[in-house]
Amino acid sequence: MLAIAWTTTALRSDADRLARELIEAGLASCVQIDGPVHSVYCWQGNIQATEEYRLMVKLPADCVARAESHVLAHHPYATPEWVVVQADRVSEKYLSWCASAVQADRFKP
């Protein structure tokens, strides 16, 4: 099963770093970065409006808990967004690629 997770960062460099860490650690098969996106939200009793970079993380469902732990431990925000949904339909070829993309030995030294 394929999961899709989202998080956001204020800086593109943080988005790039988190994406690379997730791929290198074998926790995600693909991370797409959008942005900047305009976010409006309530934080500590005040309405905030900021530009952020959104990461869409595609990962096998069995990697979700480890990916979440990594993101929460390495994210620059005190309370990072981490939202995960399960994909209802995924082509067999894409699902197979996702599974193979998280193999620990896929990078050559």
C-alpha cells in the first residue's frame, strides 16, 4: 500500500534537506516540493499568513512511522505539519517502483 504525507517548511533549503534525508534513509520513494504556497493559520492565538514550501512525500505504508519519527526529529518547526493518507488506487508498476526505491542498498558509494 502507498501512503502520501505532507509537511511544510518556511525555507526552501529546509524542504530540500528533509526531502534528501528521507530519500537517502530509504524512508520515501519520492518527495515533491511545491511552493512557495501561501498559508493562513492560527498560531499561539494569532492569525498568521506566511509563505511556505510544501513537501508531498510518497512512501510505502510500512515506512510511515519511521518517516514520521525522522521528520518530527529533524524539522525546524516546533509543531510541524505531518498529515498522512493512504492511496486508494495505485498502478502496480508505480507501487512496485516505490517499494524498490526504498531499498537500503540502492545507492552506490
